[in-house]
Amino acid sequence: FGGDMRLWISNDLGITYDQRNALVVGIAMGFAVIPNIYSIAEDAVFSVPRSLTLGSLALGATPWQTLTRVVILTASPGIFSALMIGMGRAVGETMIVLMATGNTPVMEMNLFEGMRTLAANVAVEMPESEVGGSHYRVLFLAALVLLLFTFIMNTLAEL
């Protein structure tokens, strides 16, 4: 790297780099969402009846087979619920995205560039829009798209 990774990324790799970028948001959102997912998934795994585990071991299954074929399968609805709650929190998060991405309204397909989510867009631009104007209505449309996305994802999860 020659001591300067930013210069190496831009000169040698030809990738434009911004200090506040989507990669930073991904790491920050991981730190924000993973504790919730872990806590709920852990409760799901430990709520599997002990009799199922002991019965599997008594019938000759190895501990690994018991874990993969009994415990994980029995706890899979709870683990899936944990993932859905984590995804819901990640989609609806505004402040982490605003602070970590530099509030860039134009997004490119580059992890090293800034971005803005729908929820952050509504939160930032709503105070500036004129009530009843086209900008105001487009922001409500963005909120409706976010609501529909959440509804569709929850419906697919139920199915």
C-alpha cells in the first residue's frame, strides 16, 4: 500500500474512494443488527426441548447430526424470525446511514461511494418540502414504496 491505502485504491486499482461509503455503512449496520439477531436466534435454539436432543443422541446420532438435523431444524422458525427482525431494522435505519455515508443522494454501484436509503431520504428531505407540492408527494410515494417492500417481505416470510 505504500502507507496510504486511499491513494493505492484510487491510483493502482482505479476505484474512486470516498471516506464515508457504503462499506462503512455495512459494517456499522452489522454492529447494530447482529446483537438483535443473535439474541432472538439464541432463544430459539435454547427453546428446543431437551427431550428431542437426548432422544436423538439415544438413537445413535452423533452430536453434530443432532445439532444439524434436530436442533437447527426445530429452531429454524425462530432463527428465520430473528433474521427478518434484523432485516426490518436494517431497512428502516436512518441515522446510521446518514452519518456513515455522507448523505449522498446519487448512488453508483461502487461500495466505496456514498449512498442514501429511502428511509434516510424521507427523513432528510421532508422538512424542506412544501406541503402539498410535488416534492412532498414524491416523498410520500417513497415512504409508500418502503412500506410496500416491507409488506411484501413479511408476506413472503409468512408463506
